[in-house]
Amino acid sequence: MNKEQLIALGLSEEQAQSVLDGFGQMVPKSRLDDKIQELKTAKDTISKYETDLEDLKPKAAGNEALLQQIQQLQDDNKTAKEQYESELAETRLNSAMKLWLTNKVHDVDIAISQLDKSKVELDELGNVKSGLEDQMAALKESKPFLVIQEEQQQQQQPPSWSEGQYNPPSNTNDDPFAAKLAKYE
């Protein structure tokens, strides 16, 4: 989708540009599918190596040095797998926390460093399930400068004209002319 198509859909030029800028942060589905396929291939290769090592054990029955080498390789594979899984879990946790904290704090990285990750639980989809709400309340009390206040989140809409009609800001309930007229009654 390009800028002209977005403008044709009714967006202003600034809005169309911000949408296009947002696309730069997204990962195309084809690239994601490629990475998923690479990961699947790597996992299949690792499991093949593990089964090959298991198959070598009976063949090396009389050779102690070879058995020790096979055992060492299995231990190394196990250690590497555990390290990979822990790094993957840490990355998933950090990503979920960053996503949850976006638009709630001024600096996500500083806020994450102030929170206890061991209390955070993720659901099956990798979203934050529990543990951040109470920590966020404590963070509001201890370091309020990190937290975006609700007034700051609700940006005032400037008055605008659309198809010949005046649209006042949403936070004003009274017509300014009617208020002025009421003073003289």
C-alpha cells in the first residue's frame, strides 16, 4: 500500500505518512515465515544429531575413549539446548513486557529494569498474563516520573472543520457563544 492509496481512502497526508512510517517497524509475513522455517529446520537437525549420537553408543561398545567422547558431545548438546531455551524464554518475557509497557511509561527499558521479572507470567500466546499490574502500581508510587499520566495519554483534539461543519474539541460541553450570551441575560 502506498501513500496515494491511503489518501484515496480518506486519510490526510500526515496520517498517510505516519501509517507508512509505522510499516517500517513491522516484519513482513514472508520474512517471518522464512525465519520460522529456518528454526524448524535447525530443530530437526539438532534432533537428528541427538539420535545419531544415541545410535553410535552401541556401535562403540568396546571403545571407552569413543564412549566418553559421545557422552561429552551429548552433555554439550544438552547444555547448549538449555541455554538456548533460557535465552528464548528471557527474550519472550522482555518482548511481552515491552509491549505491555508501551504507552504506559516514558522509558520502557528503565521501567523494565525496575520491575521483578520473576513475578511476571505469560500466557500461551506470549502475552503478559499477570504480575505487572501490581508492580506498575508500586512503580507509580515510587517513581512517578517514569509513568505516563492519564491526562498526558488523552491528547486534546484541536477544533477542526469538516464538510462545512465545525467540530469543537471533545472536552468542551458548552457552546462558547451560548456561554457568552448567557452572561448578558
